[in-house]
Amino acid sequence: MDHDEGVEGAETKAAWARRIYTVMDEILQNPYEHQIIVMHGGSLTCVVASWIKMPIESAGYASFRAPSGSITTLREDDFFHNRQVVCLGDTRHLHSAKAG
């Protein structure tokens, strides 16, 4: 995860992942039942990895991809607090908009 992109001043993948994990921790401290997170597609992998509590050291091996404008739904069970990726990259809302 300490890959250097070769761009002067750019953060490493590890620094980027830590930043996303930190923000996810902050978001999940909110008491809201539903939250919407809007992100650049490249951040989706770290958001999902953080959500499922994948150790950050392992996140560099994961890759979650979704089309632009898509919706990914994450859910936590109220009883066991299991975390689920309900839907990854759903685009049905885009197709229904075109039909109207």
C-alpha cells in the first residue's frame, strides 16, 4: 500500500486509505439511521473495506468497482451488527430516468 505514484507531492495509496478509513470512522459515529456518502469511484474500495472492517493492511488486495453514478447500499444488522454489502454499483435509477 506504500506504492508511490511518481507524482511529486501525491499521497501514497496507504495514506489515502488511512484518510478514507478515518473519515468512515467519523461518519459511523453519527447517530443517523441512513447516511449518504458521495465519492469518487476510486475511493469505493476503501469505503467498502472499511465498512466490512477489513484490516487496512489487507485493503490493498481488494478491488470493488462500480459504474459512475451508481449506488452501493451498505447495511448493518440491528441485532448481530453484521455488516453487509447489499448492492454494489446499482444503476437501475439511471435506466428509469432515461425511460421517462
